[in-house]
Amino acid sequence: MAPKHTQSSNGQPNGNSATASPPTPPATETTSSTAPRFRLALLGFGAVFAALLIIGIVPRLQRSAEINASAKETKTEALTVNTVTPHRADAKADLTLPGSIQAVHEATVYARTDGYLSQRLADIGDRVTTGQLLAAIDAPEVDQELQQARANLAQTRSAYMQTLANLEQARSQLSQAQANANFAKVSSQRWNTLQKEGAVSRQDFDEKQASSDANKANVKVAQAAINANQSNVNAAIANINASEANVRRLEAMQSFKRITAPFTGVITARNVDQGALITEGSGGSNAVWLYKIAQPDTLRIYIDLPQSYVTSIRAGQTANVLVRELPKETFVGKVTRTSSSLDATAHTLRTEVQVSNPNLKLLPGMYAQVQFVLNRATAPLMVPANALVTRSEGTLVAIVGADQKVHYQKVTLGRDYGTEVEIVSGLEGNEKLVVNPTDEVAEGRRVKAVPAKPAPKA
């Protein structure tokens, strides 16, 4: 019998039936039993995940919608703000500015001749009068030069006297020459008549004529000698004048050995002692000043006036001068002058105030406060300090417009009084300003303006 052929599990024929393994259950039976369970588990997991997702997202979406609705409602809702209106400051205002007290007359005394300080007669704090001797300088070189100059002057005067004598002698010689010339001329004329009558010879007449011509020449020589001597006299006079000027110069230099006070005042500084080498001049590197003098009877104070008050200050206006060290004293000063030009950088006007100081209570160099009472033609606007907002673009105020919306306006500040501040520019005076504006008061925000209690006036 022929052997039976069977098929393997993969469908291939197996020729050896004796060695064939037992038949394996079909694969389709296992797949058909596990697939439904996997699908059910997958569907269950998806359902649970969807439920959890719905439970977590829906409340968040609801809350987000509520927040957006609330924000939209807040944005459209009018914010209630307190507002104030600017007011004008008083026409009269006190202005106090700092300044440093200086003496009206101050001078640094230098020597005008070289030498050694032989005497020092004044010291710091001494009151001196005009022309009072402060110090003396020993200058032997100047004394020697003065003696030599005086000797030269005497010599030139002697030379002048000699030239005068020579001039007089020349004049005498001219007179003699003129007399001789006149006599020779008369004789020549007389001999000319006699020669024509045949009384004398022609040779005798020629001799008289030659003598007359010679005397005329002598007159010219004498006149030239007078002119030369006159020139010598003029030169001698010029030498005398030069010598006299040199003597006066050296006498003045000799007088500079006496150091005197240029005006009545107080010695505020001293720089030399007896025996010190003194060099004349005030600008050289080797020049040494001797004294500093100030006149404290009248003092001056320079202050820098802000531009906004320039029109309120005039010459002759009074001002009170206050010094911290004298709290019970008020000194009345007067505006004497201004620079009539503002500083290009600080925009201030340099103003001088002078104050009388008969009792010498005020000292030069003191720090003082100068107080003005000003009548302002146009008083500035005043706003509360808590209405200002400071940002990178400057100082701003929040204005509520006619449309009840906020608009930020840049302003320029004047004086700060603490609770209130002056507004120099940027406002008209009828605006509604938000007090204490917060971050909610944004540009263009719709608000409801409520009048606030105004701040006290400065």
C-alpha cells in the first residue's frame, strides 16, 4: 500500500507520516478568542481618558470664559477717579535764593619794587585807612640808581649852561661882524665916490670893496655859529628833560618802598614776614603778594535768579538778607544791578544785592539767604503734588477730557511747595486732573470724574 500523505500546519505536504508530529491546533482559534478582549480594553481605556479629559478641560474653559468676560466688563466699565482743577497762585510771592557774601571793595597788595621787607606794620584783622603805611622795603639798588640819575641831571644842566654861554658868545660875534660889515660898506661907498672924482686910485677902492665883502661873509659865519649853538641849547634842554624824567621815575620807585593801604578797610590776609625777599609785579611766577584788604562796610551778594522771575526783579528793589548764624537779625539790602543776560546753560540771571554793614556783623565769605517779595504780573498755576506722574518722557498729569477719557499731558514745573507745585507751562487752568493716578488710569481709559477736596494753598 502506498503511504498516506498528510499536510503540515503550514499546508505543505509531509511525505514521512511515521515521523510526523502530532497535529497542532489551528491558529485561527487563538486569534478569534483574544481580539474581542483587547478591543474591549482599548475602548474602556479610551472612554476613561475621554471622561478625565472632559472633567479637567471643561471647568478650565468655563473659568477662562468667565475671566475674559469679567475683563471685558471691567474694560468697558467707567473707573471712578478723584479730580481737581488747577488754581492761580497769589500775585505776591516770596522767593528765597542762596548766595555768598562778598566785600564791595577787595584788593590784593603787591610790591612795585624789588628788595627785602624791612618793616611789617599791619597784620590780619587790623583796620587800616587810606594811605596808611603797611610795610617798608629796603631797596639799595633803587637808591643808588636815583643818586646816579640826580648826578646825570646835574651834569646835563651844567652842559646846558655851557651851551647858553656859547650861544651868547656867538650872538656877540654876530653883532661885531654886523658892525664891521656896516662900516666896511660905508667906507666902500665913500671910496667909490672919491675914485670917480679921481681923488683916490682904483686900487684903493678895490681894497675897500674887498674888505666890505669880507665883513659880509663874517656876518654869515656868525649867524651860522648862532644857529649851531641854538641847536646845542635845544639838545641840552632835551637831555635835562630826560634826566629829570629818569629822576622822577626813580623817586617814584623809591616811594614804592613804602607799602600803603589803597582804601579804608580790614586786612584779611598777610603773606610775608620781615626779612622776606620781595619781587615787584602781580602776574609773574615769582611775584609774591603782601596783603589782602577788604572794605566790609558795604557788602554785596551775587545770586542767580530763575528765568520765571526775571521780569519781577528790578534795580532799587529791596531784599532781606538772612544768615543762619544770626537768626534774630534781618539785614535789608537793595538790588543794585543785574547782568541783563541769562546764562545759556542754567537760564538764570546774575543779580547783585548790596547791604549796609556798619556794625560789621556780616563777614565776607558768609553763606546767606536772600529773600525777595515779588509782584508777579502773571501768577503760575498750582496743582497738588499727588497729581503728577513721573515717567521716562518727563513729568505728566492725567487730564479727564470732555469725552470722559484720560489723556496724559506733559508739563513744566516751577517751584515745589511740598503739597503743591507750580506749573510753568503745559496747562490752561480749566483742566480736570486725576489725583493719585494708578496703573488702571491708562491713556484713553474711560473714567467717571468725582471732584476731590483741593489741597491747601502754598
